[in-house]
Amino acid sequence: MINTLTSPLAALGRQILGMLSIVGQIAMFAFDTLTHLIRPPFYWREFGIQLVHIGWLSLPVVGLTTLFTGGALALQIYAGGARFNAESVVPSIVAIGMVRELGPVLAGLMVAARVASSIAAEIGTMKVTEQIDALVTLSTHPMKYLTLPRVLAATLAMPILVAVGDAIGIMGGYFVGISRLDFNSAAYLKNTVDFLELWDVTSGMIKGAAFGFIVATMGCFYGMNSGRGAQGVGSATKTAVVAASILILATNYLLTELFFSA
Amino acid sequence: MITLTDVHKAFGSNKVLQGVNLHIARGESMVIIGGSGTGKSVALKSVLGLIKPDSGKIEVDGQDIAHAERDAFLARFGMLFQGGALFDSLPVWQNVAFRLMRGSLKRPNSEARDIAIEKLRRVGLKPEVANLFPSELSGGMQKRVGLARAIAAEPEIIFFDEPTTGLDPIMAGVINELIREIVVEMGATAMTITHDMTSVRAIADKVAMLHDGVIKWTGPVADMDDSGDPYLDQFIHGRAEGPIEAVR
């Protein structure tokens, strides 16, 4: 009888302990990665390749996502604002909403889908085909050669991706505003610029850097800890994307509290 | 040169190595044989430090590897992995010259490339292969590239992990001959793990039979057929009946 009552609790306890253990492992992995920043050698070529892969090649997907979202946001704010004769707030709300929230979060989620999955799959495959062991036997530390360049590239590339995504998102709102909502072009742009503050933009870029760090760290962590075979790599890839996405949303809330709570 | 003393390693409740004792002299080619899952790869990876033994001692030239300076220690080794373990993102020549392009053995790219092409030639591959990517190579060619990478920095000790697995008998014979030639030519100490008896006879100076986590028999390859050891006899003759349990 007691067993029947306590076994669900025991299972829950095991789940919580397992989750805490993973959190601890990820924290140690992230710390270990950062310590390699100050311990040579640094593989510049790998870093450059990752900047292109993570930053440059993510531009189209981030650009398209923010373009359509900016347009949809303009339509929604116009429709909502019309209920209390506040249609004129469309440019400023689109701009503030884009740079503070939607730009960084959407860029983060899209990069998580594109990059965390690819990093986890690549490193996971390297692990199961003994390429990681081969690196070690060739006197090359996998954390320095694989993890640090990816984490650093993602952390530095994401703020730029966010800034470009912000600009494209605002442009999406602008196009919808002048073509569908009869806004005057000059007035729309003036409204956008007048209400936007530097901190709105920089806070979004700081969020971007944090999200980039999360995406690459999750990809590398789950890749390095991938199970054997196709199923192991598949599972590592899925978990990396899910974990990165959840952490991005949780971190976004914490940073928003930190930056903007009264 | 390489000495394993009472080495134990378990993964959870699975005790893989249960007191391995083995000595490999300088310049000797030792082949470790044994069934699948008997811990051959674990023993080999333990020497390289890729797996940390639970207990026991592994020494190279009298120095405990647990206290060795990693880079200097690993610079003495070359390894051919079972599947080649070539880096997909790099062309063949950069795979071969990997160690020569970074770290303490770093040299100019042109020189590293020349050495890579020379090593590729040594394993029977044409210079045109240098610019291909591993995915463009056949299994046999990948093994050769892996072998070229293992010898690129002229190591003192070379490990071969199942060097002929997945190859047709002719290509397996070619790889066996290459390994033998290269080991003799370089005067290197070699440690090979395999269950391919043709490889054993082609490569080995000495043979060690690993079963149930311990070395059951060790001796010169010439004595292998008359060892009188029931485990070794059953293994080399591929018999289902004997002290080694064969699951049907």
C-alpha cells in the first residue's frame, strides 16, 4: 500500500534528480568551454568557418522570418489599435516589439532549429565514427577544436543576426504599413525612429549574444554526449533543439525582467 | 616498451578488463586476438588514454601514462581506426597532414601537403587522391588514407584497430602487407587488435589471446598453432565447441 503511494513520488524524484544532473553537466561543460578561451591554442580557421556557417548562412532564414513577422505584426497592431482609435502607434510598436522581443527571440529560435541541430548531428556523428577519438590521438583537444570555435562564433554572430533581423522586420512592417494600411512613408519612418531608443536595440543584441551561446553550447553538449548509432545521433539532435529553444525562451524572460522591469 | 599490469575496467556491471597483464617490447608487432566484445578495443584505448582504467598500471618506456604530459605522449603514437575515422570536412591531404598542420609538429602548409602526398604514395594512393574528400573514397582507400595519417608524423608506436574489417580478402591482404612493410621499415612498435586470423599471421611477431577480461595466452606467432591452450585452439580454428561459449 505504502509502495503504491510512494512509487510515483520516487519516480518523480528520480526525474528531478536526473534533470538536475543534466543541468549541472551542461553548466560544467559551458564553464569548461569558456576556460579554453584563455588556454591556447585557438583555432582561428575553425572559428572563421563557423562564423560563416552560423552567421552568414543563417541570414536568409532569419531575414525571411522577421520580414513576415514584421508585416503580420503591423496588421495585428493596426487591427487592435483601431478598437480605440490608436492606429497611429503601428510604426513605433512594430519597431519596439521587433527590436526588444521578436527580433532576438525569432532569430534565436530559427538559429536553434538550424544550427543546434546541425552542430549536434555533426559532432554526434563524429563521436560514433570515432573521429573525436582520432582528434585526441592527433594531440588536438576536441573542446578547443570543435566546441570553442562554434560557441564563440554563435555568440558573436547572433547579435549581428538580430540587428539585421530587426531591420528587416521593421521593413516588413513598413511595407505593409504603406501598401496595405495607407500610412505615409515619411511619417511611418519618422514615427519608427522617434520612438526607438538605443537601449531597445542594444538590449535585443545582448539577448542575441546570450541565445547564440545557448544554441551552440546545447548543440555541442548533446553532440559530445550522443548515444551510439543513428538513433543516438537522432536523439541528441532532437534534444539539442528542444533544450536550446526552451532555454532561449526562459532566458528571454529573465533578461526582459532584468532589463525592463520597473 | 608498453606494459599493462593488472588493468581493470568496467562499464557499470559489465566487467570488461579483469586484470590484463601484457608486455610489448620495442620494435615488436603484438597482435591481440579475441572474440567480439572481449575488451580488445578497451585495452588499446586505455593505453592511449582515451579510456581511463579503474585500476592497474599502464607504462610506456617505464613511465606511468597517468602522469605523462599528454601532448608529448600522444606525439609518439599513430593510430589506424577501425572505420578510418577520417574527418569528413577536410580533404584527404589535410586528414593525412592533420598533426603536421597544428600543435608542436606544425610546419608550413606546402611542406605538410608534400609530406601527405608522399605518405599517400607510400600506401599506394596517387597524388590526385589528395584533394578528394573522404566520402568520395572506397572503404579500402579510406583505410589506406587512415594508415597514411597514422604514419604521417613518423610515430614510434602505431596502433591498428581491426585494420581489415569490412574489406574484401584481396584488399585485406594488401592492407596487411602494407602494415607489415611499414612497421618493419619504420622500426615502430605495433599493437594490433583483430579477429582476422589472416591478419594475425601476416602482421604479428607475437600474439596475445584476450578472453573474459584477461590474457589467456601470449607467445610468438610461430607457436600459436601448437600452443596447447584450449581457448586459443578453439579461436584460431573457429570451432563452436570448446571453453569459449558460442551463442547460437
